[in-house]
Amino acid sequence: MLCIDVSGSMRGAPILEAVRGAREFVSEAVAARYQVGVMLWNTQVVAVAEPSADGEAATRVLDQARAGGANSLIGPLQHCHQVLDRFTGDRVVALFGDGDLSPKNLVVTKVAEMKAQNIRFVTRGLGERAAREFGEISSEEAATATVSRVEELAAGIAGMAASLKPGTGTGTQL
């Protein structure tokens, strides 16, 4: 599942760049034979596309992306877990945000639960603070979580696809 922060702080260029990167991510995930879903989130799940092999539903959700609202990750993360529980194989949460892991104690506990079920986390945070927060829950090196500037956002989100295991086929989720 590719989970994109669409809170109010993402208005303007950030949301446009995030969507551009997410489209590339979906395309690369499909080419690597992953089923890919997309979730837009702020304090709740704004829109979601269940994982599919063609990525078409994910692209349609990205067309709906509009920034607004505050941010709280726990509800969207719980929903993401429910979606991924229905699948087997290499399950990955590719998570982007420009804020913090609110409410942090609940999010960290939920991430630990998901990791105990072999769900991997690939994260990107816009700016040093967000990168530090999201890096804490990443299954990768924390340093890979940093997207320093809005101009690098599309490449940063698209770059999460490089963490996928290519060619693992049906049953693989993202």
C-alpha cells in the first residue's frame, strides 16, 4: 500500500509533486509484478484503492488527491493493516508524510505489530523533522527516509519502488 499524506500542509506544489511521484511509483510497482494499492490520508482515510495487479484503481485515487485537514496516522495505519491482512507474500507499506507520527506512541505500537507479521515499511518524510519521524519506523536505513525539498518530492516517493523485490509475482502486495 502506498500511503500519501494529503493534510493541509501539503497544499500547492507539495501535493502536485507527491501525486507525480506516486504515479511513477504505481507504474514501477506494476512493472515489478506487485499488486499495488493507494491510500490518501490526513486524520482519516480520505480515499483508498485496494491492491490490484494493473494499478488502475490506484491511479484513479491519485486523481482525487486534494490537500486539507490535520494529520493523525493511527486510523489510516489501522485501515492499511486491515487491507494487507487479506493478502500473503511480500507485504509493504510505502508511507509518505510531511509531519510527525501522531499519535506517536500508538503509531509506533501499531507499526511494531505489523512488522511482527512480516509487513515491511518503506518511508519518506518531507523535511528533516518528518524524515526523522518516519525514519524511526522504516524497515530500511533511516537516512533513506529524507526528502529535503519539495522539488525532490516526486523522485523521493517514486524512489520507494526501488525497495521492492522485482519479479515476485501474484500475491505480492504494496
